[in-house]
Amino acid sequence: MGKAVATEEFVDARVADIRRRADWIRRQALTMAHRAKQGHPGGDMSCADILATLYSAVLRFDPANPQDPTRDRFVMSKGHCTGAFYSALAGAGYFPVADLETYLQPGSRLNGHPNRNYLPGVETNTGPLGHGLPVAVGMAVAGQIDAADFRVFALTGDGELQEGSMWEAAMFAGHRKLGNLTVIIDRNRLQQGAPTEDTNSLEPLADKWAAFGWEVADVDGHDPAALLELLSTPRGANGKPLCIIAHTIKGRGVSYMENQAGWHHGTPSDAQLAQAFAELDAELAA
Amino acid sequence: MSAAPQGKGFDCRNAYVETLEALAAEDPRIVAVVNDSVGSSKLNRFRDQFPERLVNVGIAEQNMVGVGAGLANGGKVPFVSGASCFLTGRALEQIKADIAYSNVNVKLCGISSGVAYGELGATHHSIEDLAWLRAMKGLTVIVPSDPWETAEAIRWAAGYDGPVFIRVSRMAVPALARPEGARFEAGKAEILRDGSDVAIIACGTLVHRALDAAEALAAEGISARVLNMATVSPIDREAIVAAAGTGAIVTAEEHVVRGGLGGAVAEVVVEERPVPMRVLGFPGFLETGSAEWLFERHGLTPAGIAAAARELIEKRS
């Protein structure tokens, strides 16, 4: 099995690539919030590694043919984190990276929340919480009816799970045995103004999803190797849907943002942006 | 013209499901999505014919509308059916964000609309839906008047690439007499009777009553034009401006008097050609009573419509 060594090297290279892309997404998102003087940098930082993994090594898509019926679907249910999402889409080739400079500017396609009629790669308009998962479930049902082999992924916030519509969708996905559906929960434990557990507690979160008929996996949401392994394992169209609870840190990678609810919204100053870049440089070098 | 007596006639749900079954037999992309409403939407036969294509999400309207959007993304042509009061009220933000704003190919069918569930009370009436939905640009809102128009609207919606809401009545209505070769055209008012003294603009269950009112007015020497405004949004501005040429407009709808068909007509009239108007509909949350009793009580009858027309004409002279 001499191949095993090569495979390991291959995986290592892929993981290194994901790390570089996640770093790039973080820098873009911070720059966008800094330039626009608006944004949701805390949530952008917590989901950067997940998006980088999906767009560089998991999703099957062709940016030149965004409506390809055989494509995998990705739904950004936590639609406010457009700094990270738009960066991931631009990085994946859906539109020019230079367009990121227009983020939140008058007339820009880069609205505060994603609009599928403005940007290729956006599957459904999100922003109000609790919308993305039901739509993802519908996509998975369509795939199930057609016995198609595309997969559907939805990235949700954890605070978002306080919306009842998420549980309507979770219940139905379990009932339909949508094995082609994977939900990734960005479990950073902070909602807009406070910890989720102080506001309306979600725990025991894994038990809840399991009780709704889902296979549940816990993972470090900043560990691309672990994310890659979980996300790229093939799954059938019929079987339990997969819920990945990605344990993350809101603001991850920028010391003054980490675990600070205040950075849910926020604009880094010039000095803060410079500090963030220096910290990201150090992490990348490590 | 509309001879069937009140309380007798056709339940438009039958025209809806028969058309949907016929379309589904031709087009494998058509699916039905329901909120436990297989029976009340009369989709039992559809389920038996196309078991894989009936998606029942259970009692969960928000998820139902979101799932509809996802099915459209997956290449399906979903007809999302549920009692109109729950479909539109409970899932209003899903209709806004997932359907209208996303601009996806989903057909929303509000079953048992208006005050069809009369005695069940205001929670089960759907008489705010036109106001809510016509505020959403890009969502075509259709209120068919009889079985023929229901079938035509469903057929049109299946072939149209975009979001549509169709209000399907279960209240008995007569089949309206139409000229040979009449065809349904979304966004276009249908002149069912020409007239020059006053125009009555109605939709849905009020159209046959408007025709009866015009008949009564004719006996008094008043010439009333009757427009069937099946498409409430986008509204046929030209037909309204032309109707204003009669000098007075009465609107009639199975909806509250704020923001529905009357509001839509008034918006055009004040901008283009101001004439006196009367908006007939319901005042708000309604008393206990059958649909027919509620229509009578609130003047949504041929006599009530004729009286409003008479008043306007007297005021003008």
C-alpha cells in the first residue's frame, strides 16, 4: 500500500490549500467591513474555514455554468455573513474579486444579504433567519425524487436555531431520510448580543438533531482536515441526513474579536485592521 | 348571464385539481406541496396517480413554502397548496424572501380563500391576503371568478416561469357565460358587459354578483360596465383608466376594504383619472356566520353593488 503515503501527502496539500483560502477569505471580509464601515465580521471569521473547505474541496460546481442542474447546492442560511460568503464565491470564480470592493456601496450587486438575482452562485435569497434550511430541504427532496446524485449543504448560525422554521425543516428532512442533505451549524455560541445559552439555550444540541432523525457529528470548525474528512465522505440519497455541529469561535483569527458579542456587527479601524492582518500573517507562518 | 342561484354552482377546487392532474400527466416537473391539506385541497387523486410527486410537509407552512422554493431550484414546478389563511399569513415572510424576492418558479394556491370557512371565524378567513401579496412586486396575484377561469389560470401559471399566487375559492359560483374562443390573459381585465354610466370592477366570487347588479341597473335604465379583474397584481391600468371614463367606479371583492382590489384600482384612478369610487368589501375581522350570511350582511350582493352604483351616479348628477 505504497499509495497511502501519496494520499496522505495529497490530503496534507489540500488542507494547506484550504488554510490559505480561509486566510484569504478572512482578509477579504475584514477589508470589506473596514471599507464599507459595516458588516458582520464576527460571524464571517467563525465560518471562514467551513466555507474554504466547501468551495475548495467539497462542492461540485462550475462557476461558468452556475445553473448546471447536476451541481451541488450550497445554501447560506446565515445570510448576514456576506463578507465571508461573497469572498468565497469570488475566490471560487463566480465573479471578479475586484467586485468585492463594491460591498454595500450604492447600486452594488453585493447587497448586505445575498440575492440570487444579483450574483451567480447564490441559490436562494437569505437574510431573515430560519429561511435557508427549508429551501435546502426542498432542493434535497427534488434530488431524492429524481434519484439525482447532487448533494445539498446548508450553513446555519447557531442562534438561528431559535427560529421555529428550522425545526420544521429538520423534522421533515429526518422524516424523508434525506441522505443527500448536510447541515453545518456554525456553533460559535454567540448570537447578536449574548451567548446562545443565556438567551434561549440550544443544548443538548446534538441530542435534539439525533431525535429528529439526523446523524450528528461534532467537529472543530477551524480544523480543515477534520471538516474535509466529514464533508467529503460520500452519502446516499436515502438515509439519515447529516448534521455537523462545527464548534467555532466567533471572530476566530483576530484576537480582539474572538468571543466578543460586540463584534457581531462592527467595523475595524485602520489600526485594528493592521493588527488583524499581522495576527493572520503570524498564524499563516506558524 | 349568471343564472345559477346563490349557494349553488361550482366549487373551483375541482377545476384546480382536474387541471393540475392533466398538466402533471404531461409534465413530469409538476409536483404538489401541501401542509397536511391533501383532502381540503382535493389532492387525493393526484396523490394516488403521482405518489412520488405529492410532497406533504405536515402542518408546517413556513417549511412548506421554503420547500417549494427548493423544489423549484431543483427543476420542479411546484404547486404549493394550503388553506389561504395559513399559506399567506403564517408563511408571509417565506413568500416574500424565498418566493417573490428570490423570483423563483413557484405557484402558490390559496385554497378555501376569502370567507369560505365562514363560521370558523376570522382566524380562518383569508381576507387580508390580497393586500399583503400585491405589495410584493414580481408576484402575480390572480383571483379567478369561476371554474373555467380557475382552470385557465392554473394552466397559464404552469407555463409561466415565475412566482404566482392563485386564490382558489370553494364557495359555489356559477360558470360565467363567455364569448366563443374567450381566453384567459394574465394581467388583462375582461370586459364581461359593456356600459357607459358606471363601471363595476370585481374579482373572484364577486364577479357574477356584479353581473347580476348590472342586470338590475339596466332595468332602471342605468348602463353599467362590468370588468372581471382576475389579475389583481400587476393590475390592468389601461382598463381602469378606460373604466373611469364612465364617470364612476364601484369595486367589489371578497376581501377587506383596505389594500385589496379596491385599493389597487383607487391607486390608478387618483393618479390617472380621478372619478368618484365606492370600494365594497369587508370592514375587518368578521362576526360568526356562514360565508353567504357574511356576504349578505356586508352588502356583497347584487342589490348592495347596485345600490352603491346608484349612489355614485346620484352624487355625480
